Amino acid sequence: MTSAITPAATARRALFEEFLARHPGEAARLVDDLPPADGFACLKAAPPAVAAGVLLQLNPDTASHILRLMDQDFFAGMVQQLEPERAAGLLRRLSPEDLSARWAWLPPEMAREIQEILSFPPGSAGAIMDMHPACFRHGDTAGSALQHLRRAGGRRIHDVFLLDEDGVLLSAIPLQELACAAPERPLESLAHGDPLCVHAVAPKEEVLRLIEGRKLDSLPVVDTRRRLLGVVRYEAVAAAAHQGAVEDVQAIFGASRDERALSGASFAVRRRMPWLQINLFTAFLAAIIVGCFEDLIARVPALAVFLTVVVSQACNAGQQALAVALRGLALYEIRPRHWPALVRKELTTGLANGFAVALAAGLIVVFWAHSLPLALVCAAAIVLSTVAAGIIGALTPLLLKTLGFDPAQSSSIILTTLTDIAAFLSFLGLAALFASAITSAAG
């Protein structure tokens, strides 16, 4: 008798999985209406990849209840199906106690990356936001939204937020307007355009300025893709601004782990000396490279003049790439695993900028030194060193972050020397290859 039932049960299971996979939004609405235990049972019957797609579409409060019910195997399998940023968006709803018990369920590298995404700089909007905003999906009605809010209990709510299927903020709806709407009315019909929001790493001073300037009770906090992360309330940002003023006074006298203007000399020495020693070592490497071409420079003194031009261009290109990479790390736009995309971008950018600058530099060298071979060498070196400097500037902070160092503190020291070496090698190396043509033209 069991064998006669098995094919039908298998077909029903396959049909159920197909529905969840093809229509995660509709499935999420059905699960939202179930008790959390029943909703978890439905998701557990599906593969982790399919369950993850539905979980992302659930009302955040429902998703947090279901996450707490997951066993280790299902939790780990489901989270590993998601990008770290999406996983962090889900896990942000769990309490620190719930999270601490679950980090060991994940691969260490993924756990570290999610923890890093969940952490925000002190004094930023992300550090003081409420991680449990009242948010709903496109297609929900006023009646279903109010029903979910009643389940949430006595949480303070000024506005509810409408999100798309990817968690992107679409609109903010005042609670009073929601309460007065007909139960069957779609939430999108209550929306009034893009709401004012702030990035998670924005300083608390900016948040306070926006809230006070616009007379707001709360302000939604988003990431670089405008996905809703939380909401900052006026009371929280005002208290944080006061606390920040006290901490700034303490930091002046070295109470922080970071160096300040009046930190002790021994503290400053400990922080600065290792990188100064590294800079000394790398500077000698650059000097050794120049020394290898000492005879060539003696025969063609003009090389020493134009070498500074190539080095300056390489340094500027590297600093530009470094600034963009540091900003990307600070805003969580990039992680170390994105290095191939950065290399491709800087390669293309460096070639375009390098050729444009090289053309102008080559013309100047021709009119100044009256040497076409020297102009061609200078132009080619600018292209090569610009490309190399851009790649070095983009990858240096990623490498330092991977090794556990502070990219903002140490990147510029390494970048300066490496770009110098790239410029020396490209310019003097090409000059050595075409030394006979350069010297004959100079003669």
C-alpha cells in the first residue's frame, strides 16, 4: 500500500517545490498568514535554495520568527544560498543573543563577512538605527499590514515602509494614513513618491540635521542599493549626538584606540613606527632600481627631468584609484572577493587616461627636448605606469583588509612606493631598451 502512495506523494512534493521556486512572492504571502511554526514546516519541506528565495519575500517580522525556529543544518544550508549582503539583511532582525548562537553554524569566512556587514562605524546612522522597522511588500493591503502590526505588539511606529521584492525602499506611509485606509486598499496606492532616507554610514550629525530640518520623527536608513536596513528615531540620534560630544572630548586625551591630536607620544610611536620602517625598506627598493640605470641617466640627463613627470602621473592615478577603493570598502560596495572586477575596471580606465595624458606629454617632450624617441618612451611609460598605478591603488586596500590591517592607515605608504617602482621600471626600462635611439637623437 505504501508503494502505491509514494508516487503521488512524490508528485505533490515536486509540485509544491515548483510553486515555491516559480512564485516566491505568492508563496511568501501564504506563509505570512500562517503561524511561524507552520510557515517553517512549509519552508523546510523545500530545498534550501528555494526556501531562501521565499524567505527573502516574507514580511521581516515573520522571517525573523522563522529564522529562530531553524535547526543548524537547514539554517546553514539556507544562508549559504544567499549573497552575504542579503543574508545580513535577514539576520539583522535577530537579537545579538540569537546571532551569537548561530555564527558557529556557518563557514568561518562567510560568518566573518556577514558580521562585518552588520557592523557600522561608531556614530553612524547604522550604529544608532532601530533594526526592526515596520515594512511591507508591494502588493500587500492596508488590512493585512494592520494585522501584522497588531501582532508586533507595542512597538513605537511613526511610518511603515513599502519595499519591492529585493528589499529596496519604495515609499514611506504615515501610520495614521494607513489606519484610516480601507482594508482592501493596496499599500502602493498610499505611497507618495520616494521618501527622504540616509545611508547607513552617514554621520549622526547629518542625520540630526535632516531630522530637525525637515521636522521628522524618524528617518529610514538604507545601503548603497537603497535596500532598507532600519530607521533612526529623533530620540536616538539626539542621545547619540550628546554621547558623541562626550566621546570626542575623551578622544582628545587619547581615550580612544585611534590616535588623536593629543594622544601620547608613545602611542603615536607604536602606531606609526612599523609603517615608517616598511616605507624605509620599500624606498630603498625604489632607490636600488634607479641605481641600476645610473650610467644611462649619466649619458642622457634629460631622463632625470622627465622621470619626475612619469612618477607624478603614476602617483596621481594611484591615489585616485585608492580613494575610490577606500570609499567602496567604507560603504560596503566592495569586498576583497571583488578584486577581479576592480582589475578590469582599472585596466580599462588606466589605458584610456594613460593614452590621453601620454599624447599631451609626448608633444611637450618633442618641443622641449627635440627628441622623438624620448617622447615616445615617455608616452609609453606614462601609459604603462598609469595602468599599473590604478591596479595597485585599487588592490592595496583590499589586500591589507584581507591581512587584517587598517586600509585607511597604511594604504598610502605602500601605494606611494609601489607606484614609484612601477614608474621607474616602465620609464627607465623602456629608455634602456631604446638607449641607442635616444642617445643618437640627443647627440
